[in-house]
Amino acid sequence: MHVVTENNKSIGQVAAELKNDALDFVTTRLQMLMQEMNDKLKVWKTALPMLIVAAVLGGVAFLVFSFALVSFLAAVFGPNPYAWCYGALIVAAFYFVAAFATYYLGKRELAQTGLVPTRTVRVLKQDQVWIQNEARSQI
């Protein structure tokens, strides 16, 4: 018994074509995913050392600036025995407010961007639609 589809192809031929198409599909998509992830990794390899150096320098500058602010505020409060404490509390409160605002903005940015390789996911969704249409036309 030899079953033939509307396109004059046997079921075996259609199955073989589907197998080859599926293999090509998976290979292409894996290559695309690997390329996109390699591109992202190259950027991280370049940027990470610079970010670490910037963080160390920024930390030192932060400490010096903080001491300068506390010293200034201690001088403003004059001969009060708690002048340094008041200065430190004011500077700390300012930093807490700034830290919360920065945290909120950073969290919002990450939520909008995400870590998912969006280009690959978009192509895979388009491929899903194409495969469904192709499967319907083959049967």
C-alpha cells in the first residue's frame, strides 16, 4: 500500500522532508542563539573590568566626599558636643534616600529589559507559526 498526499509525495517522503527541515531549523536556531549570546558575552568581558575599576574609584571618592560633608556639617553645628553625630546622621539620611531612588530606577530598568534573548525568541515564535502553516499545507 502506497499512500500519496495531495502534492504527489508519499508519506515517507514527507516524513523525511519534515525530519530534514526540523534538523535544519534546530541547527539554525541554535547557531543564532549561540551567536547572540557570544555577542553579549564579548560586551560583558570588555565592560566588566572597567566597571570594577570604576566601582573602586567611586568608592574611594564616596568615602572622601562623605567625610568632607560630615566635617562641614559638624562645623555648622559649632561647639555642640554632638556636632559630628548630627553631621553624620544628615549625610546618612541623604544617602539612604539616594540609594532607594537608585535601587528603584535600576530595578525598573531591569524589569523592562530582561535577560531573555529577545531576537531569538521573536524568530522562534515566527517559526512556530510558519511550521504550523507548513504542516497544514503538507497534509
